[in-house]
Amino acid sequence: MWLTDKQRKRVAPADRNTTGIPLPTRIVSNGEYMPMPQTPDQARVESAILAAADEQGARLGLSRRSFLRSGAGLAASFMAMNRVFGGDVFSVAHAETVDLAAAAERSAHFANQMIFDVQLHFIRDDYAWDGILHLGEYAKQWNADMGDITFDTFKFDNFVKEVWFDSDTKIGLISAAPADHGPNVIMNNDGLASARSFVNKASGSRRLLSHAVIAPGQPGWLEEIDRAIEELKPDSWKGYTLGDPFDNSQYPWRLDDEKLMYPAYERMVKAGIRNVCIHKGLLPEDYENVITHWRHAMVDDVGKAAKDWPDLNFIIYHSGFRPLMTSPDPLLAQFDKTGRIDWVSDLADIPAEYGVSNVYAELGTTFGSCAVTHPRLAAALLGVLVKGMGDDHVVWGTDSVWYGSPQWQIEAMRRIEIPEDMRKAHGFAALGAGDGDVKNRIFSQTSLGLYGMEDAAAPDAAWRTDALAAIKAKYVADGREPSNEFHGFIRRAGGDT
């Protein structure tokens, strides 16, 4: 990871510092950047949520823990954020926070909404979840014809639980990262393909897609693309123009490098695997001094590549957003003054500047970190992207399970609205209902089109009645137990010095 020994002393694993609150009340980092300290506003949100859990939980005859795991607890969390940050950025009905039946009714309303998460990761290898569900134990119940299970399911049992059982996610795409030395930090290409095969065979439908990670410039990288096309048949490609995201890489590259990249693009087009997912932004603290090639994380190489390769789709992960290093106030002040957000606005300008329609913005980490740091910043982010790129060119991803179950992020997107004053000042359109046209395109419709899966939105789609759906129904009926844990790194108390 990028964190130095000194920085590691300033952070702690998020899942060992949990309050049971269903959404983070501080920035959680996956190790690619230093998490900022908890802001005073976030601390007030945390206190308000815990107070609501004690007061409203007692009225409902629930413990704090049980209330926070309920739909009412999640609703109360968004109401607390509205109160602390001002305004009603998140739509929350008071009844949801005090009436379990009202919360359940809302949950049921959205239960079958198609959610396609294009950025998922396994949790780190040293995490061991020892709870109600173990994937290997249940696999035979999902599909009795699976035969011998040889894949090490216990590395990702919690991943399956958090994504499919404790959230409304229906289809996901598993991703990883390159490394200058040895196998991928998170998972190699064979492991990604094996995970996809395992979940889909167990479920009996296409629930999981997978990337093949590319490593331009490394010895044999084009041959690995050829092998992936022939043997692994990935659903799309994943690259980091920084090279190894956890080291000062020897292999940075640019999307518009004709000599290096265009032979790879030729292979991708010929194979018909045309979605090129590219990590941009998310730099570590003091990146200008730490990373010699930090400019490769910018989006200034996207436009030319997209124009030269109209048969490819360039999906820019994290929307190029730089992480929040300190208070969100400077970014908000910049936006209020100029209507721009560094690097994100540069990405949103590309379609008009280059006359292209094959560039997309992905929301993983970016939306979630803004939503829990200052909701107005999250609203501004969505306004910039939708105005510049169109709501049919913004795609849903959560970077889970670093941030625990993606359900809190799904709920934040369903509930968020761009404030009226922001819409008037910057010419933004309203986002609308949680299952309205705009958000449905962001949540799934665009990605389903990109991956040729439009049938998954049909009333008789296979995922609605597959083995995973059946066992989830039983899990919910038995009284689901979300962990309300987060699996990255947070700044320790006093760790900002």
C-alpha cells in the first residue's frame, strides 16, 4: 500500500473501530491514500446517530445494535446528516426513523430495483468472518450439481454476504490492481475468472463479471492480454495509468501513447471486449512529493484515446477525483465560486471538447467519500458529471467491500437530490426519485448496455429466481444480520499529528 510506516501508525483497521453505525462517519481508505481525520461535522453526525439509536431504539424495544442494523437505523442516519449539514440533501421521511413497518415498506419498494455495481473487491486476505454464512457451506444448497469445490471460498465469503445478502446489489463486477513485482496485490487474473465462475455456477445465473488487469510496459503484458482473451474471456479490462498503485511504479503509462497502447486496443477491439476501465485520481497524501509520475493519474490522456478508438468504451473509475485530504470546505468553496471540481470537471469536459460519446464516469469511492464528508459536495459532484457527460454516461460502482456492505451507498444515491440553489446557480437538472429514470440509468441501465446484459432488466430475468435469490430470501426471512463493518483504514484518534 502507499501508506508509509509513519502513516501506518496514524491509521487503524476500520473494522476494529466500529460503532455499529450503518454508514461511515469518517473517511475509509483502501490503502491507496491517507484517510483524512474525522471532521467536527462527522463527529456530530456520529453522536446524533448514536443518540437516535438509544432514544428511538428504546421506544421500539430494540437495543442500540439492533436498531442500527434495521432500516429505521439507516434512515435515522441520513436524517442526522441532514440536521448536521443543513438542508434536506437526503430524502428521509420521519416515519421511517421511528416505525419499523414504515422502514420495511420502503425497503420492499426498492427490493427488486436492478443495481449493477461495476467496482467490487475482495477484502484483505487476513480478514476472517466467522458468522452465520460461509459460502462453501451453502454452495451445495445453491446448486447441488457443482461437484467438488476447490476454490478457496473462505477468502471471499464475507464479500458475498455483504454484497448480495446485505445489499440490493443484483449484479457485480470484480476488479483488482496490477503490481510491479509478483502477483496482483488483490487478486490475479486467474483468480478473478475463478471467482466469476464460482459465483455464477453456484447461483445458476450471471451474477458476477470480472476484469482482466492489464500492466502496460511490463515484460509480457501484451502476451497476457492474448492469454486472457483466449483462456479467461474477461468481461472488460482494468488498468492503472500510475502502474502499480501501491508503489512508486516503474511502469506508468498514458492512454494516448500510440506506440505502447494502440497495439493493445487493436487486440481488444478484435476480441470484442471493448470496455476499458481505467483508475484515475485517488492519490496518496503529499502525492506531488511522493509519486514522481503523479500526473499520470490525471485525465488529460483520455480524450485523444477515446477519439482515436471510437469502438472502445473508456470507463474512468473514481471519476478522476482526488481524495479528500483535509476539510471538504476548500473544495466546496472552489465549486461555489467556479462551478468546478478539480479533475472531475476536466473529465466532464471531454465529451464536448473532443466530440466523443465513449467516455464514462464511474463513482466508486468518490461518491461515498463525498456523501459522508459533506452531502453538498456529493450533490455537486453528481451535478458536474451529469451536466457534462449525461446521466447515461455515469455508472454505479462502490469500491466495496472496503466500505462494508454497499447498501448505505445505494441508499445515499437513492435519497440524494441536488439542492435547488445549486441547480439554479449551476444549471443542474434534478436527479429525481430513487428509482426514477436518472438514477436507474446510473444504477444499472447504462452498464447493462455496455456489457450486453439488457435482458437482466426484464421481469423474467434469471437472477430473480436463481439459487442465490432463493437463499437470500431465506436469509432475510430468518432476520438478516448485517455486520455494519468497514474493512479499510481510518485515521486514529489523535492520528492527525
